[in-house]
Amino acid sequence: MLAIISDVHGNLAALEAVLSDIQSRRVERIICLGDLVGYGPDPVECLVAARSFDLVLLGNHEEAVLTGAVDFNSRAEMAVNWTRQHLKNDAEAKEHMKFLRKLLTRCEEGNLSFVHGSPRDPTREYIYPGHARDTERMSEIFALIKHFCFVGHTHTPGVFTSEGEYVHPTALPAGVCVFHKDKALINVGSVGQPRDDDPRACYVTFDGDSAVFRRVKYDIKKTVKKIYETAELADSLGSRLLFGK
Ligand code: ZN
């Protein structure tokens, strides 16, 4: 069984809670779809934890740390600049930058593909629930998918089908999606900054036939406090965590 996580965003309390949930299950491999850093107060700790994952992909926030922020709003850009500086000031700065530079933008394994945003534009394109009915967009995207494609980036979990459907996990029985022959695009949600009105950390386990969307409670206030204490991280980056916005 795979555990697929994404968008940790420097939220160590959320990552630790998810990793301990993963440990309680029969998970063989942990795959991270990028955005380990950015927004949150613990980028170093999250990068160090990710060294033990089986696969880590490049997200737009890692890309921004490496090459500069493009199309970021001002609070996101400030957070990226703070993250870069914070990593560079760390005793293991070289290792962190080496780790970031080695990240791949996509990975294919048999009929599975993994990417941060979209198979068309791995780190940049957002596939929002509202896009499900955009036939042209979705048929181009599905043409690039062998069978199952796992993405993150929007921080909104759910399943997209080639039939033009989007299903949020709350509309699935017990958050479980059983797949048949049709292709599917699965957004695994966000560990460290969920935006679907549920503040709990989100991730997915996948056994080849079914995906289970898992929600994990964590000490949100611990992360919020650290954000409030860091001048370069906007307070709103903390308060949004309380509401899953
Ligand atoms: Zn993200």
C-alpha cells in the first residue's frame, strides 16, 4: 500500500501527525507530491523528515526557493524569501539545497503517475473542482494519464473522472473510492494547509484498486503560534489553518 501526501508547507505538527497515522497502517512506501516548504514555520524539519520518503517531487514552492517566485502573491513571496533564507542559515544548508535540486517534476510507475499540479504543467497548473466540466481542458489532461494520476497543488482533495465528474471525499462512502476500468485523477489534498473547510491534515492511501482519503487531527495551535511569532510569515497564514481555508 502507498501513502501519498502533498503540500506539507512547513507544518511540522501536521506532518508528524500524518506520519504517525501512516505508521499505524500497512504502508510500504511514502510518496510526497511536493510543496514541503513555503507558508509554514518549519521548512528545515519538514525537509529532514522527507529524506526518508521513497519519492519526493518538486512543487512550485520548492521551485520558487530555487529559482525565485513567479506568479506568487505578496504573502506567499515573503514566505518563500523567508524560507530560502531560513534554509541557507541552517547548519545543513548545503544538504537542503542539494536535496531540493535533485527533486523530479514527475514520476511514472506502471499505470500510476505522480505530479505536483497537472500532467500538462507539472508544477504550475491548478486543476480545481470547477474544471471537471471543462471538457477541452480535462480531455487534454486525461490524454496524458495512463490510468491513475495523483496530484496536489490546489489543497482540495477529491477524485476527477474522465466523465467530467469531481467528487469530494465527503461524498464518498467512508472516504473510500473504489476504481474500475476508467481513468482517474486523484487530488490527495494537503497535509499542512487544507483549504476545503476541514482543518484536519489530509492524505491518501492507495492499494491499487481503491484510494482512501484520510483526515488526521493535529495540534493546529502549535503551528499557528509559530507563524504569529515569525514576522515574515503573515498572520493570515496562521489563522487560515484554524478553519481549513
Ligand atoms: Zn501548495
